Amino acid sequence: MKNDIILINTTKKYALHVDKLIERSKIEIFTWFNSSSSDCKVKVFIYHDILSLVEGLKKRGFSNYPDYMCACMIDEDLNNNISRSINIIEPTSDVFTLKEYDNIIYHELIHYITNYLFGKLPEWLTEGIAKYLDHSYKEDLTNLMLNYINNYEIPDIQQMCDLNFVKKEKGRTIYDGYDLSYLMIRYIIEIYGKDFLLILMQENNLSCFDAQKCLTEAIEYFNSVYNEQKDYKKT
């Protein structure tokens, strides 16, 4: 295998599958970033189930992950050494299908490569790029704006991170960082271009970028696009 696949209390059944998927996907993702994948060997931990994943992360020094999580990319700095890895469970039918499994790995690989190329970035930026590249929203802008974005409060972008990335109160979603982050990245690319985004991601360039303003502008911009689409459908 070309990548470092580590099995924790599980079989070799999915190891080769994961390795081949990463190799195929790696080229595609690096190409989008205008970079080369030649020196990037990905480390992946495959656990048997969610319980063993959460317990395994705790043993490795990572305890701030919820007990419902089935996958994550770790990029914390432990003892001045970067501990970069994709962590996932086996694709048992009661959690997700094999296609969903592949999509999750692809999403986490985007995080891995983003961190590999640019280091640690704000969560809105890393999650926004991952959602943009994994095509999970596709082109359904009307549904996203009508049923989700326009029902959210606009959060403080500095507080929209970690355990506050998705905020709920009494069963109601106050805001969803994944939706909002995707909207910001799509807005930046459509208005300023991908090259602007890649330059923005370089070290120190984010310090002059007003992310809060970007979020507000993105919502306003895509609401105008949504309204145009709605009017067009009526004619």
C-alpha cells in the first residue's frame, strides 16, 4: 500500500479499498490546489466502530470529540510534532453505505491535504472548502437558501468554531457552520476567483480579511441569485 493504513481492532477488509481511494482522490484534490501530491503519504486509522474510535482518540491524547462522530481529520500539534491523520470507522451498514463511506473519506482527505499545504486555518475556511469540493451540496442553491440559510441567525464568525460550529437550542438549529462556510467559499470563488482564495490561504494573508463581512455579503449575494432563479421558474 502507498499510504500508512493503521488498523485498530479490525480486519484488513477495507484497508486496500481505502488506500486506492486515497490515491485516486489525492491527485484530483492536489490538482485543484495547483499543487503536486508526490510527497504526501496519508496516515489513516481505521477503527471497528464509533466507541473504539472515540476511545482510541482519547488514548492518543484527543478527548474533545463527540461520541457520535464517525470520522475526523486530526491536525493538532502534539509536543511540537504535527499529528496529521484521518480517523474513521469501518463502513457497517447501520452507520453508512460504502458510497457514503467513500464520500466521508474524500471529505476528510480534503481536510488532510488543506492542512498539509497551508497548515492550520480557521474552521469556516477548511470546512467550507471541504464542502465545496466534496459536492455534497451540488447545485441545489434554491433548497439551501430557502430551507436552511434564510432560517438561520447570522453568527459571530469568531465563535463559529469547534463545538460551536453547529449551534442548536431546544431542538432548533440556530446556525449550521457547514452550510454557512460552504456559502462563503462559493461566494469567494464566484466573485473573486479560485486564485484569490488560494492566495488568501497563504500564511498571514487572512489577517486582513474580514470574514464576518464576507459571510453577510455571501448571504445577500446568494439570496439575490435565489430570487432570480425563483422569478425565472415562475415565468
